[in-house]
Amino acid sequence: MSLTSHRKSLSFQQGFTLIELIIGIVVLSISLAIVSTLIGPAEEKSADNVLQIKASELGQSLINDITSRAFDDNSDMSGGLVRCGEPDIASNPCSVILGPETGEVTRDQFDDVDDFDGFTAKVNSTNDPIDGGYRQFTINVSVVYAGADLGLAHRLAKRITVTVTTPLGTAIEFTSHKANF
């Protein structure tokens, strides 16, 4: 092989053309876009699982605190001796309007479960400001008469619903009943 023919064969083996590079970059960009759209939602869902666990802890602690209170303002606060709505005590009806009574402004003044109706605050079960890891959570409480849920007369049970919304917007409901006995 002569030197001239050897140089001609080398000149054809110089690498990629500009068009091949552009096509490669476009294909790589499209591939990365597809992969990133698949990873993003998976990452968000894994974070949501952790937030749901934290919401469960917060919701359960609040449900425990609320159900530890008396059934009604007109019931015995230690339970069982005097119940509102008893037929033999006509002067002791159960509350008609649910929510805090006059003078009950803060949670530590709430003495019965319906005082929590409409409660929304960022505090833990001991009424302290919630830990920094929970500051983006929203808590809403609803209390309604729901004796029929348990096969009782309407005013013999209250349903307590605590809704905890995570920072990603997932609303988780916790429900419990408090009966008048």
C-alpha cells in the first residue's frame, strides 16, 4: 500500500458528523425527559407515605385526647353517674348546639367532646405547639350527634372526626364515637 492510498483511507475515518451529534443530543434529551417524568411522581409518593404516618400519629393522639373528655357539658365529667338526656332528669338535657361553651376559649378549657367541634389549630395532644416536622399539617375537628351509627337514639352518641391534611394535600380522616354512658 502506498503512502497516498493510506492517507485517503484515513481521511474517511474522522468521527461523527454534525448531524449525527445533533440527532444523538435530541435522542438523549428525549430519553432523559421520559425518565425524569417517571421518577418525579414516584419520589412524591414515597414522601407522601412518610407524611401519612406522621398524620396518623397526630390524628390518633388528638382523637385519644378528645375521647378522654366527658360526653356532654350536662353530663358527669367523671362519667356514668349523671348523664344528660336521662328521662328521669328532665332538667338535664343534652347540648343542642355543639361547640365550646361561653368562656371556653382555649383547648385546655374544653371539658367535653363537642367543645372540639370546629377546632382547628397547630398543636399536639398536650396542647403544645406542634413539632417543626408537623408545622405544615392542617388539623380540623368535627363533632356531630350520631347515635344511629351505633344503633342508638340520635343524641346518645357523638361522632368525632379529625381530618389531618398533609403538606402534599392528602386529607386523612380519623373517626371515633363517644357514647352517653
